[in-house]
Amino acid sequence: RYLLEIKPVYDWLSARFGWNTAADTTDPSKQLVRQSDAITVADLVCDDWSTLAAYLSPELFSIAKIDVIKQQHPSKPREQAQHMLELWISSAGNEATQRQLIEAMCQVHRRAQANTVFGQQVVALVNSMKKTR
């Protein structure tokens, strides 16, 4: 009985932190963004994080919210980017998927950086987008 109650929590934690699970690891629309991925993305897009924020969640990241993040971490764009991604992940919950992040990175012309972080998932996503056109 308890195992059934714990399984959804374990599945969510497994996806979030990249633990080995039976989940589909090839579909970026099902894979949650891991904390380690968010840190790497923050390093790669730190100079353009506010534009990425606008594509990820325009409702969450208003100009005022972006200004607050900048004030909390003055002159530290990497920390600003990391803070933004942490807010997005915690706010979006199970909707904070690799697909969403990859699409937003491509929108702000950071596909090369998306490839660095997510590799084959970017190729699979771009190929699936071509098929639906």
C-alpha cells in the first residue's frame, strides 16, 4: 500500500534529478529539466537569460520580476540566470520539461548551447518539429 503512495513521488524525484528509471529518456517532452542541466544552461546563457526567461514563461517573468532578480544578484549574470531557471522549474513543476527549455533556447538563438546540454534530444525535437510542418 505504501509503495503505491510513494511511487509518484519517486518518479518525480527520479526525473528531476536524473536517477535511473524506466521513464522514456529519449522524449524531451516527457523529461523534466534536472537541476544539473539548469546549472549548465545558466552558465551558457548567462548574458541572455532575461530573453530566455521571456520565452520560457512571459507570465512569470515580467519586466518587474526580471528587475528584482537583477537586483538580488547585481553584476552576476550567471547567478541571475540560475535564479531564473530555479524559479521557472519550481513554478512550472511537471511542465518544466526539456522540450520547453530546448524550444526556448532555440528561440533565443542558443541551439548550439542546447545541443551542448541536451545533445540527441535537440536533434530528436527538431526532427519531430520538421515532421509536423
